[in-house]
Amino acid sequence: MYKVIDTILNICCLLMALGYLLTVLWAQLNCSLIPVIGRQCRGPELDAWMIPFFLAPIGIPALIGTATMLWGPRRR
């Protein structure tokens, strides 16, 4: 039973991390903060980065959890 719950939590963590990365990628392609990638924008167009900003409290821990989930068993 614990294995099933662990698998479900791992899948949810992975999906949240993937969703967060997709919002960051979408914002980067629409309004680039890095001059080499995408088109530059200024002013109110920078609002594209508000979605990743507000999702960061969930997305960044999900990324860390996914990284430890994927690379943790290899270290043992």
C-alpha cells in the first residue's frame, strides 16, 4: 500500500515540476530575460513572467523533489 502511495506522490511531483518548467519555457519564449534566447520585451510585456513567479513556491520544491527522486536511488 505504501508503495502505491509513494508512486502516486512521485508522479504528482513529476507532473508539477514539468508544468512549472513549461510555464518558465513559455514565458522565456514570449518575453526573454536572456538576450540570446527569444525576443526581448520591456514594460507591461514582462507580465508573462508573473505566472512562473507565482507558481515558484510550488514549482521549485517540486523540481528539487523530482531531482532527488530521479537521482537519489542511483547514489545508493
